Amino acid sequence: MATILLLVASNVFMTFAWYGHLKFGDQPLWKVVLVSWGIAFFEYCLMVPANRMGYGEFTAGQLKTLQEVITLLVFAVFSVTYLGEALRWNHLAAFACLVGAVFFMFQR
């Protein structure tokens, strides 16, 4: 469970690092790049331990698949709450395909 929680927390940081600046289009690119790098540092401080702790309980492929699904869940919440974008049917259909990918990745 700690691995999942660390992956969620790291993805929150990374989503803000990659997309948080979109609300600040008036800021120079160099500034948003530096701020993004600063935020991404904290993402790495969570992602690396998550992968290290989770490896063995999960395979590398399973960790990556979990990370991708968590990334999209975090991004969906972020895009609706922070950017004010709407989720549409095709977003849900794409997510359903990822759930299928998780299913197959975790088959032994």
C-alpha cells in the first residue's frame, strides 16, 4: 500500500510540474521551466522510493503500468479541478482500455 500512496503523491507533484504552468501563460518560459524542475525534484524523491519498495512485490512492468494508470487518474482530477476542463466519453473509454491493460499485466 505504501508503494501505491507514494506513486499517487509523486504523480501529483509531476502533474503540477508538467501542467501547472498552463494557467500562467504570461510568465516567461525560463521561469516556468525552473519552477517545474523544482517541483519535479519532489516527484523524484517520492517516485524512486516507491519503485524501490514496490519492486519484488510487483514486477517492473507492473510498477510501470500502475504508475501510468495513477498518472491518468491524477491528471483527470487535475484537468477538471485546476484547469477547468471537462471529461468526455472518449476519456472514459480510453481509461477503460487502460484498466484492461492492468488486468492483463497482472495475470500470472
